[in-house]
Amino acid sequence: MEKKKRIALPVQIFIGLALGIIAGLCFMGTPEIAVNYIKPFGTIFLNLIKFIVVPIVFFSIISGVISMKDIRKVGSIGVKTVVYYLCTTAFAIIIGLIFANIFKNAFPVLEVSGLEYEAAEAPSIMDTIVAIFPSNIIAPFASATMLQVIVASLFFGFGIILAGDKGKAFGDFMESANEVSMKIMAFIIALSPIGVFCLITPVVAENGPKILGSLAIVLLVAYLCYVLHAVVVYSSTVKLMGGVSPFKFFKGMFPAMMMAFSSSSSVGALPLNIECSEKLGAKKDIAAFTLPLGATINMDGTAIYQGVCAIFIASCFGISLTLPQQLTIILTATLASVGTAGVPGAGMIMLAMVLQSVGLPVEGIALVAGVDRIFDMGRTTVNITGDAACAIIVSKLEEKKEARKAGRAG
Ligand code: ASP
């Protein structure tokens, strides 16, 4: 019997995205239809992803740690990962600031009197550190607090290794649970084309007219920086340190990037990102650790957005930021992006912290809040692409290290 040829999933997702944009444009006159009848299906899809992402992160990190058999190895991977994340984020914000300064004069000067923005309390740095550690075994899972789930999985992984033979049964169970969660994830990922369609349609229907408004130039500058950062930083690091050609990298990452673009959630794109990165050569145990961590702390796109918006808001208030102030922004935006959760809109809340650090009025956020979703789609795409680049690079570095060790031993 002739087998029917199936369209590959990345192509299906692309079709979903393209059709969603077209449908969104059609609903621009009546966005409530898209919001009331299409968005709920996108929400169901995102809920399913959120439902599976915590078990995936927990079981896959534990399985990854067990397979490394060595706590020091986890430490060495952790250090490489965090260094890559912090350096690329600082670079991202520098690109954002440079371009925002170049285009500053083209930014519209919006009316700032009567602005009101109720800034959600951005946590302090110490609070952020304290919040990494769970105080209870259930709460991090119930509230899907990713950093705490990561810490809990590391502890359990280490515990299993240290318990030796007595921990074996528990370790086997965790590995089996990991396999089962992966199967559930594969099933949910197969629904991505429909999910992407339902997520993007209401966004275009609601925001389409706004994009054409006065903020277009600010959005354009942010997107220019997003693209530049991805092309320059990720292409070069992936090529030089990971040995993967940039073309292959972006082609392989496309499905995860489209998912990030339409869901505006790094955590939402995590399952697909794991799949894409592994296909591009990231090792399973390393991807299991770097990607969930990256979805929580590595936000290059968010850092770019914060830099561009800080300059734009300052110019609306007629304030010119000095060099030391811009250096402060580099520092605070790097930290703020670490504290940003991988969910839609989180970066805007952390923008408050960046503005406050240089004495800019927090109400300025109201100027960009209306189109935050459009900023968010691009920044999330950059955020997850950086995570994948890191997973591939660290895998390659570890591979080289192993080869060197083997060479010395042999
Ligand atoms: N939505 C972004 C993400 O999930 C975070 C942000 O709002 O900047 O990566």
C-alpha cells in the first residue's frame, strides 16, 4: 500500500503561523471574534504545555545528573552555562543601547502628562536570590516556579548519585518517568501547528492597527537589534565554539523560534526547544540542564528590549542619559533579565527595576505597554535561541574535554 507522505512538523508549524497571521489580519475589524473564539484554544494548548513542562524539567534534569554520575561534572557544565548566559546578555543590552542612541532622534516624543502605570513591585536582588531556594517540596511544582524546580531536581539528582546502590531504584523510576513525560510532550508538540495558529490570530487582530501607530519606529529598532544579536552573536559563537553552521542552526531552530514567537513564553517553547537543540547536536543530559535554566535566567531579547525602552522613555521625558547611567542600565538589565520569568509580559514588569535604577519615571512604561506583546514576541524568540546556542556550545566543549581526557588516558 502506498504510504501517504506527511508534511514535516516544522512546515506544518510554519503554515499554522502564516495562516494565523492572515486570519488575524482578516479579524482586525472585529478582534473580539478572534479573542472570544480562537484565543481559548491557544490557551488550552499553552495550558497543556505548562502542565507537562514541570515534570519534563524535573525528570529530565534528574536523569541528566544521574547519567553524568559525577557532581563535579554538573558543576563544570553549570559554570560554563552561566558564563555564556551572562556574557551574551550583557552584549545584547549593549547592542540595544547603541542602536537606541543612534535612532534616538527618530523616536516619537509622546505626550507624557497624565500617564499612569501601576508598577507591579519588582523584587530586589536579594529577594531574587532567596527565591531560588525552595522551602517546601510541593510548592515549586504547584506554582511552576522554574528556578526552584531546577534546584530541587539538582538536589534529588545528587542525592541519587550519593546514595549509590540504595538510590538505584529511585533513579530507575525517575528515568522511566522521564521517558513517559517525553512521550506526553511529543503528543502535545504534535498539536503545535494548531496551537500556533490559535495563539497568533488574536494577537494580530488586536495589535495590527497599533503597530501602524507612532511606536512603529521603536518596535523597528528593537527588532533590528533582536535580529542583529541573533545573527552576530549566536551565529559566530555557534560556529566557532559549537562547530555548527549558522544556516543549519537557524534552520534547525525554526520550529522552536516560531513557537516562541507565537506564545511569547520561553517556558512554553521549552519542549520544542529541547527537541530542536538535540537534533542540532546538543547532548541530552546537557540540554536537559541548560535549556530549562536558560528559559528561566537567560533573556537576551528581554535585555535588548529594556535598553531600547529605557532610552525611548527617557527621550519622551526630555531626559538624556549620561554614560554612567547607561552603564548602570547594562548592569541592572542583565540582572533584571535573570529575574524575569519565562512567561508573557514578565520583561515589562522588570523594566520598572531598570528605569528606577537610573531615576527614570516608572510611569513611562505606560508608553510602551500597549504594544508590549509585539516587543515580547521578538524578545522571547531571541531568548530561547540563545538558550539553544548555549546547549550546543557547552555540549561541544564537554565533548572536546572528554576527548582530551581519553587521549591522555590512552
Ligand atoms: N516573554 C519573555 C519570555 O518568556 C519574557 C519577557 O517578557 O521578556 O522569554
